Amino acid sequence: MARIERPCLVIIDVQQKLMAVMEDGARLLRKIPIAIQAAKILGMPIVWLQQRPEALGPTVPEVLAHLEGLEPIDKACFSAWGSPQFRERLRGLQARSALICGIEAHVCVYQTAIDLSRCGLEVHVLADVIASRNGEDRQMAILRMASEGVKISTTEMALFDLLETADHPRFKEVSRLIK
């Protein structure tokens, strides 16, 4: 079992114009809200990013509805680590690990995961909540991230790693989300 210590959830670029061209975008629209709700139940900080929203549109409503009270970090760089605002927020959280979801798997997700890993965070990419315009790019991103030391997981797998036991005080709340 992978013990995940002091995690944060990082949501990357789930925006209207990007989502419109993602392969299996419906899967993301179903599963990202589950990851967000579980993070809230477990008291996990959430960091939410948008790539040039003036060009790519805002975060999709299906995800935005679960981010009430949070402020996005707008960026132009592909790796979120290139954003001083992101680095500052992450340092303020004192996170030791990051669970990453979003789009595109082979660009912003990949570059962010690799940079965070190089900076000493334990990175878990939630493979069931990342997407690219085509499956080949998504699959290559997963293979490459895994070969470079990023942990590849699914939302359910990571949540049960966080819970560790059915005796966890939030077990029932979290398990209801994924059933």
C-alpha cells in the first residue's frame, strides 16, 4: 500500500474549449467531482488551475460547481510549477504529495507531474481522471510518467490508500461517493 502523506489535489485545465475535444471527456465530468468531494471530506487542500482562460474558456460548469469558495490560478505555462502563484500556494500548504487530475495528459499534466516529482513531492496521477485529445497521447503520458517515478493510480485506489482502513472516521462518506 502507498501511504500518501499530507496530500493536496491538483486540478489542471478542465476548461470548456479543451474539454470539448477530449477523448472520453464524459468520464472526466463524472469522476473529477468525485475526487473533489472526497478531498473536501478528507480535509485535503485543492489547487485549481486554468490555462489562459481568456482563450480556452472557464472551467467547465460540472467541475466548477464543486469548487465554490476556491480561487483558480490562471497560467500560461504548461507545467503549473512555472507559475509563481502555484509554487507559492503549494509551499503554503506544506504538502508532501500531490494527487493530479485534468487535461491534457501529455502536456500540462505530464509536465506538472514531472516537475513536482523533481522538486521532492510524491506525485500520484489519477489515471482515470486525465485525458488527451487522443488515447495514444494519454497512454504515452502514463507510461512516461511511470517510467520517470510518478505513481500512477486511479481515484478509487488513491482514496482507499488515503483511508487505509474501514475504521477511518470518513470511510462511509468517501465510499458512498465511489459506489
